[in-house]
Amino acid sequence: MSSLVPDFDVQRVLVTPWTSDATMNGWIVLMGFLVATTCGWVGQYLLLRRMALMGDALSHSILPGLAGAFLIASFLNPGTADGAGNARGATVMYLGALAAALVTTLLIHWLHTASRVKQDAAIGIVFSGLFALGVILITVFADQVDLDADCVLYGEIGTVGFTDYFQLSGRDVAPLPVARMAIVALLTFAWIQLFYKELLVSSFDPGLASSLGIRANWVHGVLMLWLSVVIVSAFESVGAILVVAMLIVPGATASLLSTSLPRIFSLIVLHAAISSLFGLHLALWLDCSIAGAMVVTGCGLFVLAWLSHVIRVRRARHASLPQDAPPGTLASPSVTPNPP
Amino acid sequence: MHRLPTFAHAFTCLALLLGFCLPTGAASAVPPLRVVATTTLVADLVRVVGGDRVQVQSLMGPGVDPHLYKASAGDMSALGSARVIFFTGLKLEGRMEDLLRRMGQRGRQVVAVADAIPSDQLLRKEGAEGHPDPHVWGDPRLWSLAITPVRDSLTAADPEGAAAYAARAAAYRTQLDTLHQWAASRIATIPKPQRVLITSHDAFAYFGRAYELDVVAVQGISTVAEAGLADITRVADLVKQRGVKAVFVESSVPPGTIQRISKDAGARVGGELFSDALGTPGEMHEAGGERYDVGTYLGMLKHNVNSVADALR
């Protein structure tokens, strides 16, 4: 019994992490928070467009990008041990993955708009096709090196405190992945602020969008391109599972608690904060993968939100039966564009 | 109305939590030198050279494929507090190696044990000259070269133990030497034409070179692509053509493909070899009238040599 689930040792789970390992754990929580927030925000638009599984699709379809980048880098830099050694280096792999992600999103968009194929089927066709292409590329051209996303691209959130630091006038400011993710988060925030109306209208009603003079196609295209940047950057720093989950779970949780988009965006931030902090402690308690524990915590929050949603709907129904039900307490199943 | 009590509860919980978080400041007695090793093989090497003075934590457990390792929260705090971090190198640990080397540049003491092996003794596949095969422990003579960096870095971290480390390192070098002689004589009992070692993934190149076995792997090094049909047919044909008596499965790779070849070509499965990870410490195997612990390098290699020699003869 006790060998399977470790005892909840307060000292080990709650105290030591914030005394002797405080710096490391602080960066882990901050990193988890930044990734979950950024992915949650972008993911909210994916949820509205019924493209929630884009993250999972991209985690597979980057494989040909990795293989292609490796082949090109080895070709440009043949022979020397150093040159070929760098062919599997992080920068080359990042660029390859990014290129493949851009191709994936554009192909999905194109396939979906230029044929009768629906969004979800388009995602399925493109990502499985590209993944298979990657497998073939590797077996044919690069069978002698270990080349898979787990090995060469995916980062590990637990190690962010150990990486190189971003320096300002000679002083360590923040680990590089955290600094990079913070910039991506800020850009995402600014972008949502600037194009709030365009994104909103084209997500809900592309027809209305074009009648308002918004090019829904372009908005969608830019969203997809930015999505590729966010996802590949996050893969590179924290691995796949956290990204795939955090594209969906925070937005889904927040949408159960509120129907106003601005409030949903704030709730996503709250969800990100709770799941990264409690996730870390869950991981410390069970001595398990940190990313995994954060996702499980996030899903736990979703279950809580769902229960409270069910209870609220019941109560609202109850209340509306006798006399006066206050308007607006009735939770509607879908998000409405404007705050109530 | 409903919100208020919940809020109060939450506040109380938070206050309690903060109360627990006050530092207690109790320090334990002087502990042994705490070090971390990535794989079971490296951990074993450090344990042998370090003895009682060193407490080794292995990040990857027994039977774990290093390509598929996921770090746990405990691993991270061990990594954060270890005095020395040992790893294989030669890209075996993937992206983790980049990270560890960078930690080294930032002032932490990290040691890639395979860096001590001269470049001209490493095996390189055609078309991948920049990526030497990392499975160097297949040859005890190469693995013996990794003793020196372990001894030196332990001595640097704990100068008082210098004599002990030197003695243990020298003794282990002799043991590995004896092991190599024994393994060579054991494999020599297999008739030359039958010395074909067929395994699932490409981890026995050094073993094969050391003991003059032709090594054929069904799969490449990467585990993302499964074995192709052509690979399976090619290997099955080879088995029939050379009259190979047995094929081998590995402890850290699923056995399906090898079982298929065994069925297709009529060679039996000669047993499970340890490739990328040792067995569980204390797991005793018996062969050739000898009992050995496959959780150690010595026991693991003996197990592999005995399995191969018995099955192919």
C-alpha cells in the first residue's frame, strides 16, 4: 500500500521545495504558468473553431521537419564530427519543427477551405500523412542516428532552472526558456488585445466577419501561424503533454464557469496558476513527472468546474420554477460573444 | 451569501499552509558524498568506484529505455542538489546531455564517462560519422576506460577519499580485465560460422567487435520507426542461410519483432539480453554453475555472454 503511494510528508512535499530548492521550483511553476496561460489563450480560439486537437496533431506532424532539418544540416556540413553533431542540435531541430508546423497548419487550412473535407478530418489527414512521411524519411535516410521528437526536440519542464540564463548587464535574470516563453506570452496577450474584435467575430461567424470588412481568412491564417510558433516553442521547453493538454483544458474549464470571453481569459490565467502550483506539489508528493502532474491537476479543476456547472444549472432550474428567477443565472451551453 | 463561508475556509487553509511552510532548520549528520547518475550502467560504475563514501542515485530505473525516459520531480531535486552528476555522453541521453553539459559550463561538476574513450576506438556507421554509437559498455575494455574520469571527479569532490577511490578503481580495472578474458574464452567455444548475434535494436556493435560476433539488428537505433517488413525478411533469410540457432530479445525493447523472426525462420529465442539498462539490483541469475547479480555490470555482461554462448553453440 504505502510503497505504491508515498506518504504525504509535509516537510518533503510542502516545506523543502520552498526552502532549499526554492529557486528551481519557482522557475518550474512560473514556466508551467506561462505555458498554460499562453496555450490556454490561443487554445480558446481553437476551441471556438472546433480545432482543439491541433496541438496533438502538431506534436506528430513535426517529425518530417526534424528529419528534413537533420538531412539539410548534415548535407551543408558534411564530414566533420562537429558539423554533423550540430545537425541534431537544438536550434536546427527547432527550426525544422517550426517549418513543419507552419506547413501543417497551412495545409489543414487549405484542405479545409478548398474542399468539402471538414476541419477535423483535414487535421487527421494532414498530421497522419506528415507523420508517416517523417517515419519514411527517417528509415530511408537517417536510420543510423537516433532521431525522434522525444529525443531531440521535447524539453522537460523540471530542468528549466538548470538551463542557461538570460543576462542583463552581467546579471542572471531568468532561465532562457522562461524568458522566451514570457516574451511569447506577452506577444500573445498584445495580439489578442489588438485584434480582439477581428478574432472574435471571425471565430463565431465568418460570414458576419466578411460583411464587416474583416478578412476572416487572413485572421484565421495569422492565428494558425502564431499557433505554430507558440506550440513549437512550448514543445522545445516543456515537452508535448503539457502543451497538448493546456491548449484545451484551461479554455474548456473556463467556458463552463463563464460565458463572457474576457472573463474566460481571466479564468484561464487563474486555472494556469492553480494547475502549475498544485501540479508541482502533486509531482513532489508522488515523485512523478511534473508535466503530467500539472495536466492531471488541470483536469481535476475541469471536473470541479463541471460539477459546479451541473449544480448551478440544477439550482437555476429550481429557482425558476416558483416565481422570479434572476435573469442571467441560467447557464447557457455555449459561449456568447458579449459579456452579460 | 453562499460564497462567504467558502472564502473563509480557503483563507484558513492558506494560513495553515503558510504556517507549515516556516523553515525548520534541522540539519542531519555529515552525509556521504551525494551524486547522481543518469543510467543504471553509469550508476553501477560510480557505486563500484565510490564504495561507502558515495551515495549514488540513478535517474533511470532498471529496464528503462534511455530514449523514453521521463523525469520525475524527485529526479529534479536530486539533480539540483547532487555534488557530481555522471552521465554516459555520446548523445545517449539525448537532449538531457546538452542540458548537463551546459550545467557543467555554469560551474556544476558534471562528468561524461564515455568522453574518456579515445575517438578512434568508437564505432561510426556509414553516413553518420558525426554520431558515434553510444553503447560502449558492450566491450569491457572500453568500459574500463571510463573508470578513470569517475575516480578523478570523486577525488576532486572528496579529497579525503582519494586513496580509497584509487584502490577501488584499480581493483575494478583488474576485475573488468578478468571478465574480458573470461568472455573471450567463453565466446570462443562457439564455432566461427555460427557467431551471429541477432537482436532487436542496434546496441551490441561493441560487444560484437570485442568478441568477433557478426551483429545484426532488426531495427535501427531510433525507436520511433518500427521494423520494416523488408528488415524482418532480410534478417529471417540470414537466419536460414547461415543456420543461426537462436535470436535474442532485449530487456528494454518490446520482443514482438524478434519472436516473429524466430517463428518465420525457425530459430529459437535464445534469451533476454540486457542492452541499455541493467536488471534490478539483487536479481540473481544462474548459468554455467555460477550465480550473479544482473543488477551490476559484471553480472549483466556475464549473463549476456552466457546466454549467447549457450544458445549459439
